Amino acid sequence: MSNKKTSKLKNWRAKYAALAVAIGCLYSVVVNWGDNWFMTALLSAGVIICGTIGFFDLKRIFKNNI
């Protein structure tokens, strides 16, 4: 593969990786709610942090594309 062409997977990963992690954390929080409060708190923090990073990544990408 040449350096000029990047794969679709790399493009997707650059745009949506943080949001995918946030959705995974959210799923884990919902499934394990109340079983282990430490993990619930940790995964909830992961949802907030990764969701925020993903939101601002998308905002930056769409701002640069326009």
C-alpha cells in the first residue's frame, strides 16, 4: 500500500475510535450496574472522558473538512 492512500479502517479509527470505546464502556456500565460499584464508577468515568474526547475529535474533523 502506498503512503498516499490510507485504508478505510485507518480513516474510521481516526474519526470514531474514542466514540466506540465510550459506547463499549456505556454498555458495560448498563450490564454491570450495581454488581461492583468500583467498576461501575470507573466505567462511568470512561464513558464521560472518552465521549468527550470523541465529541471534540468529530467537531475538529468536521470543522477542518468544511
